[in-house]
Amino acid sequence: MNRLWLRSSLMLLCVVQLFATSHSCRADEHAAAEKLLPKETLAFFTISDMPELEKKWGKTSMGQLFQDPQLKPFLDDISKKKDELSGKLEDEVGVSIDELLELPQGELTFALLEVPARTLSVVMMLEYGDSQDTIDKLLKKMDDGLEKESAEHSTEDIEDVKVHIYKLKNDDPDSPLKTLVYFTDESYLVLSNELDAIKEVLKRWDGDSDDTLAENDQYKYIQTQCKIESGEPLVKLFLSPIGLIQTGIAMAQTSIPQIGMAAGFLPMLGIDGLKGYGGAMSFDEGDFESIANFFIFSETPKGLVGIFNFPAAQLSPPKWVPADVASYLAANWNILGAYTSIETLVDSFQGRGTTARFLDSIADQGPMIHPKKDLLDHLDGKIHFIQNEPKEAEDDAPPIPSLFVGLGLKDAAKMKKTLSAAAKAGASNMETREFGGETIYEVSPSGGDQVISITVAENLLIVTNDTPMLEGVMRGEAGRGATLIDAPDYKRAAKVFPAKTSMQAFQRSEAQLKLYYNMLKNAEGDTIEGIDVSKLPPFEAISKYLLPSASYTVPDKKGAKSVSFTLKRAE
């Protein structure tokens, strides 16, 4: 593989993450990317307008963070490092980093196709506007480099467009990269590893074909469900999970014929129902700093997919959830439905009754606890998951996440009996203690200071490593301070939630990042390849830009929709 071409391509890929600085106008209107790709496209990611994305990103709190004067000394170090790398890059590929960052002046798209059959092809489409000089330099340098490596070059006129084809010299017969193909037209650069993929794009180049991704039923439904109120989203995503799996099996089958048998199990596992996943994202939309809508297309969940059945319900944080939690998640899981899916799947392979007999055998051993009758049957499906600011560990160990899980109960008394039976079985690393009239079971998994506490309280089965929070919950109202459900930032987010959801979550990134940020800032040998991390400002200087975010999921007749958002700062 040619190193010069690879480095050039990687720099183009970096544009997606760096939100390139560009001030040019978009080129003349051209058919959108989803109208240039075949209906059976396997994966698709597009940014419709890079300059507009950069403009909207700059209006967000995170965009404004990089304009804060207190961050300037640190950013100056990064700028110096960028200039150093830019000089090296210009020597190798003929353009500077700044020129590369100014290259995208409209649409930027990546796609995966199965073209030709049993071959995975990558397609990149870049709208470069008036940056023709930069494109010419890059392509000239790439062409020269490929020719030096004895790549066989030819051209072909397809749909009145000159296409460049390089057959790469590669000693590895299994290498997926055997050709490099590209063309430029109407201020677009289109590049692929397969000529057939380029042909698929060019035969739709006028934008009036009916056989396009835009006409794919799953893609259309997903984008309809995920539309942005103001109009066309800046970012779109689509995956065909079953298509990717089937393509992977077909490709592997060429060298391992037996793997083709795996395709026969897909319907039994329910994976054949995963026909689409995708969504849309934008910034600075109405009351939202950012909003991302995603949808998973699965009309008839069964098998493994049937495990993830979350019916809509009225969800909200209980009064015992503190206002200062780093993150909170509530979910309503159809646990018995998930059990039935697993039982049906296992029994379909092993014979009817296999699962029940296996669980009965477990119940005849040790503490005589039946996994279904003594555990699952007592759960009502409500789940509360809380994460607090991580704790710093000793001896340079990674920070310890502070986790709290509460599982709703149908019958708390029966669950207490189950825990008591487990304790009486004599686990060597389990201890019990009384608190507030209830029994807490404590386990030290590794025999160290880390303790996992298990108890029944607030009609929940609670598992946590956060002892102070657990004791606060068990004290009841008298031991509670401010609660999340009454916190102003949560109440603002909750207004966006539908009345009933399958899941909902609320996060405060400043609580989750503070420890890691300070660890980075105070790291010994405070430089990272010439960047002095000690120049980072105090965490308080950036925390004001880290706004709370929230998300929710709701079921749909054809799958489920998830929405993640960050609200603009309250006036």
C-alpha cells in the first residue's frame, strides 16, 4: 500500500473530526449523496455542509470553550505542534495542514458497498468547491508516489467522466486493497478501492435514478423518524446490520466454505430482522445546542433481538436519587419476555424443556435458589442506574467508577428471603451488617478495600459500591438532601421527554470528567510530545462550558427511536 496515498487519505478523514475551518461558499447544487449510492448500500455517513457544521458548532458551548483566553496557552502549544507537523506533511504530500482543513467546502461522505459481489468497497465523496489547486497538488503527489511503487495506471471514460485506475503492486494475495480508483467532477473528488463502486456512483451522477439509497425503505423510514425540525440535518448515518453480517459471511466463505452454514442460523437468532440503524444530528437547533435522533429498524424482534424488549412506561427519578449525581438512567425492561426469548432460542437448539431442566438443576445445589422462580420472577422490570464522580484509586490504579443499580421488585419480602438463603450458603467473602432495620450483604470480590453492597430497600434490589449513597437511600426522607427530580437542569430536560419512555437518562459531564481532567493536568512528566499539559487551566475554567445532556428511547411499530440532546444554557 502506498504510504503517500495513505497519509493523504488519512488527513482527509481527519477533517471529519476536526470540523475544518472553511469560509467558502458551497459549490453549485448537486444531488445529495444518498441519491448517488445504490439502494443496497451497507453503511453510509454524510455531512451535508462542512462550513455550516463548523459555523453551528462554533455557537455551542463546546465550540466557545476553544475561544476561552484561559485555554490559549495550551492551544498555542498545540498550534506549534501542528505547524511542525504541517511542514513535514507539506514536504511529503505537497499541501499544508491548513490547506487540508480548508479543503471540504460542502458535502463529505463515506460509504460501504458490496460491489462486486463478496467484495467490500469503500467510497469517499468530497465536495471541495474552489480548492481545485489543493486537490491538484494532492492528486499529483499521490499519482507520482503510486507510479514510483510500480502501480499500473490506466484511465477509462465512464458516463463522460475520466476515471483514474491504479492496480497496486501487492505481494499479499489476501490484501483487500488491490486497486485505487478516483475521479473529479463538478468540484467533487470521489475515491474508492473498486472500479465497480465508482461505476455505481457515476451511473447515478445526474441524481434522477430510482435505484438509490434515498429510495431504500429502511433508510427512508429511519430518516422520516429522525428528521430535524428546522429541515435537512447536517449529519446523517445509516447501517444495514443484516447486510453487513451477510456480506461478511459471504466474504469469509471464499476461504472457509463451512462458514456459510452460519447464514442458516440468522433467522433463528432473530438477527435477520435487524434491517437498519441510522439517524440524523445537528447543532444549534432551536432550544438545543445539539440533538441527535437515532432509530433501529426491527419489525419482528425475536431470538437474541427479543431480549431487548423495553415497553414504554412513566419513568422518572425516585425521590431518593440525589441532585448531584453524575448520571442517572431509568429503564423499563420486559424481563420475563427476555427470559422467554432466551428459553425459546436455547430450546430450539437443545430440545424442548432444556432450559427449564437446567435451571431446576441449579436450584438443587448450594443455597437452593432457583434463578427464575427466586430471582427473575420477583423483578418488575424497572431499572435505576446511577453513576457518581469516580474515586481516585491508590498505587496508580485506574479510577474506580462509583455505581449504583436498583432493580424494581414485585415482592420485596420474597427477595429478602432469597438474599438470606444465599448468605446462609456460606460465601467466604460475604459479610452482613444491619442498617436502618435492614440487612446489608457486603462482598469483597478481590479481597481488597473495594466492597460491593447488596440489599433490599425502597422496594428495590440494590447492588452498589457506593456505601454513602446506599446509606442515604436507606435513611429515608430524613436523610435526604436535594433530589434530582427537583433539580432545575433536570426539570428543563424532562420537559423534552415524552409522557412514556422505554428509557431516559440525564448526565452531567463535568462530574464525570473532573477527576480525569485533573489527573491529566497534574500528570508527572507534564508533556505529551511537546505539548505542556500543565498549561491547561483549572477545571473550573472549562466546567462552565460542560452543559448537562439527556436522552430518551421510545418504542415504535418498526423498532425503537432514541433521542440525545443538550439544551442551550438557561437565560
